[in-house]
Amino acid sequence: QVQLVESGGGLVQPGGSLRLSCVASGIMFSTYFMGWSRQAPGKQRELVAGVTTDGSTNYADFVKGRFTISMDNAKSTVYLQMNSLQPEDTAVYYCRVDAARTYVGQGTQVTVSS
């Protein structure tokens, strides 16, 4: 049974930083594409960042230079370091893994507001 548990969301002021964590269980970590998506109110879910099995990373244009995705294989954890946060980054952030099918965590709320 695959489980993805996110944490690290919260309220932050514009220009601030947060680090999201996602602990994965029930899968052979690092053998699948893992990533972070987000969904803002009234908008479709969009992929923010991902890391492939060879360690290559990719980012949506709107977060390039501000967000960094990384993995700790020993802890079966994928992180999303988010810097220079802006109000438009406000969304629920979801961890995902593309295994036999796509699994998604329960999400963690990120709110950027002064």
C-alpha cells in the first residue's frame, strides 16, 4: 500500500521560504518519477517540480530559480524548498509518485500573505 505523507506547509509572508517534505512508503523509493503538484482555489492542478529515476530535475517555468526539489533516499523523503514565495504561490501542494499508477498525498496548504 503506497502512502505519501506531506508536511511543512503554513502561512508565510511574501518573499519568505518554506520547505515541504513528503515521506513515501510502500514503494521502492527513487525507482519512480516523484514530484510536487499544486492546486490553487478555482484552478486546475499543475505540476511544479519533478525528479526522475536518474536524478534529473525539472521545474515549471513559474518556479524556476525559486524552488528546488531534492530527495533523501535513506529517509524515503522528497523535499521541495520554496524561496521568494509570492501570493500567487498560495495553493495546496501535493506530493506524487508515478508508479504503476499515479499516487498523490493528502496535500499541505501553503498560504503566502502579508
